[in-house]
Amino acid sequence: MQDSIPRERLTGPLRRESVKKNVAAIHVSGKLTLLQRKLSNVLLLNAYDTLISQPKHRIDARTLCLMIGYNSNDLDTLRDALRGLAETVAEWDMLDEKGRQEWGVSSLLAYAKLKAGVCEYAYSPALAEKLHDPKVFALINLNIQRRFTSGHGLALYENCYRFVRTGSTGWWEVEIFRRLMGVDDSAYYETFKHLNAKVIKPAVEEVNRTSNIEITPELRKTGRAVSHIRFRIKENKQLAMFDIDDGAAVRASGTYGRLIAQGVSDRLARQWIQEHGEEEVGRKLDYVSGQANVRSPVGYLRAALEGNFEPPVAEAPSEEAREAAARRAEAAAKKAAEEDARLAERDARRRRYEAVEAAAGRRNPTQRDSDRRLFMSRLEGELEREDFRRFGWKSALNASAIFAFWEEMQPGLFDAVEAG
């Protein structure tokens, strides 16, 4: 199984690293198996942008398996997991915007079907509304969730991670905690000794070993019986590298520093170290630094790594050979610079889309409808309007118009993006 999701194979919302999980959605999914829990997160990520605007959603079945770390052609298991989501009841009990208590119940999926290699599914309108407008949410990193091997561990991570900024979950009644872990219907776990030994301790160990947070359970008793539990939470500095764009561990190496000193970009330095290893990259750095008349050290180093250049044993290369190597190095350096420029442009575009999404999310429902109607009225072609109907503010066909519209709406919205 791969440790991280190959984002180059993904498109649209699936390229995001994290999915917002509504408090209600997290709390009611305790009975899900590990596979079902991972599946529910990916389905929500895929559908999030159009949860309200579209009644059903589609995702390639093999991509879905890739995203949950299930690299198998056994679609029977996927069918069983989808069936489990459709048969699992979601229940929420929360305050609405006016402070009134609201209770509701729904299946996690209204329906799901697999046809021609595509998974189609839908949420009930009531649940979709709750999932789309989380007032308190956790950012579930999909690369981290793939590393969990137990449902209890992933359930505990989801319920703790949203409190990482406050440092504690607050006190939960033991009965509530059993429900969060999906064991509230088991008489065996009514005994705290069993709950602690079989659920709490293994789950805590997996969260601390696997994720980007460290948690410590604390107990409170009523009389002689444990009645409440809470978890102290802090960031796990040693496992920060699990975040897909976090290269702190690589950046701390001496080889990385040597690459940067040679003019290698941050992205390329981390990529080379991860692909070839520190020792090999260091060896090639020594080799390149020992060559005379190298006009483009970065390009020559790329050629040395990709072509596995080694110093000749018997005699030094001829002047003609050195010139040929230098030309190859220059061509490689130019190609690398163009690739870096393309990646930088793509990254800036992604950050602009994220800024638009955040700005739109801060508007109330009436304002959001008004914004969409106003923008739609400015589109001249039916093709552009149709693309906006389908993809909203993520419409690639209308990217320039979308960015100009939101810059007009909120001047300076993209200043931080450009600075970043």
C-alpha cells in the first residue's frame, strides 16, 4: 500500500488533502468499519462542492479504491462497504442558528450504485445540508487516514483532531464515548476495564504512532466508577511529515542544504532526496562539484541523477564529451525551470480558488445566491454558463472571470495568495 495519495492521478476536489467533517457526521459514524469510515470521508470530499446544488454525485470506482488505500479489484468488498453506509443511520442533535434544538435522523447514503466502473451516490437533502454547513468541523487529512488499521483508532483521531487548537476534548460521559467508538450496543464494553483494554489503549497507541497529534486520556470518577473521559491533545512534531506538503524532515538534512546552495528549488530538492536517497544525492553532488567548466550545476546534477553519471575510471572525459554533457545539462536545467514555473503557476491558481471558496463560504445563503446570479449574468456564452452551473466557483473555464469578479467584490482578496 502506498503511504501517500498520488495527487497527479486525481482531479477536481479529490486533489485536496483534507475534508471538512461536520460535528454531527463525526459523532454518528462510530459504528462504521474502518473501510466504511475511510469511504465516507472520500465520498464527502468528492461531493462537497455540489452537496446542495446537485442531487447525486459520481466518482470513478478505481479512483475511489485508490483514495481509501484499497488497491484491489474485488468490487464485492466495495459493494459491501457502500451497502453498510446506506444501512447506517445518522442522527444529529444540535442547536440551529436561532439557538433552537434540532434533532434529525437519516441514512448516511440515500443510495449508491456501481455501473460501468463508476460509483454514483446521493445524500438525503437534510443530511446534505448538515454536511455542507459545518459550524464546527475537523479537517481530516486523507493521507493520514490511510495509515490507520483499526476503526477505533480512526474514530478516536477524528473526534480528537478537531480540538487540537484548544488542547483538550473536554469531558465526555463514558456512555457518550462508547457511542463515538461504536460499541454502545455491546454489553462487554459496559465494563470500563474491558473498554480501556480493548478500545481506549489500542486506539490511543495507534493515534500517537500514526497521526500528526498526540493524545493522553484522563479519567474522572463518580464514587469508585469511571464516569467521564477526556483527551489532552498536542501536535505530534515527529510525525508532521505526514502532511502531504510538509517537508520539514527533509529540509533538516545536510544534503537538502547543499542542494539549495546550488540553486535547486525547494520542490526539486525534496523530490530528489525522496526518490534517490540522501546518500546517493550527496554522492552525485560531490561528482558534479568535481567537474570543470560546468555552466549549469543544477541541470548537470539532474542529468547525473537521472542518467546515473559516474566519473570515468581510466581517463578524464574529452573536451568534446564535457561540452556535450554541458549542453545536456543546460537543456535539463531549462526543462526544470519551465516545470518549476508551471508548478508555481498551478499552485498560485489553486490558492486563488481556495481564497474564493473561503470568501464564498463566509457569505450567508442569500448573499451566495445573489453572488452566483450576478456572476452568471456577466457570462456571455452558454458554454461558460453551463460550466459554471456544473462546477460553481471551481469552474476552470471561467477561472479568469471568477478571479476578477471576487477581486472586485473583495479588493485585496488575493494579496496573501500572491505574497505566498
